[in-house]
Amino acid sequence: MDKLIKDIGEVFKDDEINTEDIRRILSNYKSNPLDWKKYAHFDAHKYTRNLVDEGNGKYNMLILCWGPGMASSIHDHTNSHCFVKVLDGSLTETLYDWPNEGEKDVPLNKKKESTYGVNEVTYMSDEIGLHRMENPSHSDGCVTLHLYIPAYDTCKIFDERTGRNSKSVVTFYTKYGQKVDYNGSKTGRVIPQSEIDSQVVRSPFSFV
Ligand SMILES: [Fe+2]
């Protein structure tokens, strides 16, 4: 994981970022649970977003953990580029068109559904449209690595039946492997190690 973080960081040392370089580095990395299990924290009720690296303010690297059947809302990407690599299990992506301007209460147009397996990489941006991501398995967890370039704090989530959207604030379940508590704080408080084991639900799934 450290090497992956370093290799990605190297790409961002240049002013011009080549997205193909990022795709190549992510594709070349072969998932090893020993590398990333420190960041893989599951919750019983919702998929989790775990911060791995803040990329010198240029991007965010995250690990998302999806319990069986868990899904995101349909969302946009706030003008960011987004890469996703599957580290464990599989992930289904459903692509939608943006709602037409001026149209009200019209269902979103579903245009494509793809399922990605371990080590596969996909790319998403507002130019492509909107998407929802989901762990299609009823029994296994799914772990994915995400790069958001640049990072963002809010995005829009969309209602599939009406195309209406609302603002959603993006939060982290853990930062650098430590649980974050948002109670009474906008940026979140990192919980000391001693409190973690009682609060974080460790993966109920094996990574082998
Ligand atoms: Fe997304």
C-alpha cells in the first residue's frame, strides 16, 4: 500500500496529470489484503468511506467497504475525476444520464450496468454522467479503492424516479485507519486507539 501511495504521489508531482498513468498504476497493483486491511472497516448498516491518503491536497485516496447488498445513492462527482479499483469481492456500477434541464419529475435514464471483479479498474466523471455503486453479493463483502481528483466535501445525490437532487456532505468512517467521530464537529474527531476496538466493526468477511 505504501508503494501504491508513493507511485500515485509521483504522478501528481507534475503539473499536468496523465490519467492513463494513474489507470496503469492502479491496474498494475495486485490486491493483497495484508496491504489494505488496516483501512478496511465495515459497518453493519451502511457502506463505509475510509481515508487512506490526502495526496498533498491534490486528491483523496479512500477505501470503501461494502457489506452484502449495500449500495450508494445515485450521485455526481463535483467535477472531479474518480478511479475505482476492486480489492475484494465484486462491485456493480449502474450508469445514468444527467436529468434534462427544465424537466421535472422525470425518471433518470439508466444507460449501462457493469460488474467489476478483483483488480479491475474503472473511471467515472461528470462528463460520463451519474452512477450508483453496489455490492451485488448477498453473502460476501466488497472492498474498493477510490481516487478522487481533486477531493471534494459535497456532492449531489439523485432520486431515480424523479431526477430531483439534494446536496450530500461526504464524511469518513475512519481516517488513516482510525475511527472518526462527527458528533458536534464538522471535520470529525479522530478517536484514540483505545476506543477503536469497541466501536469499529471489524470485517465479518475473510479476505482470503
Ligand atoms: Fe462515485
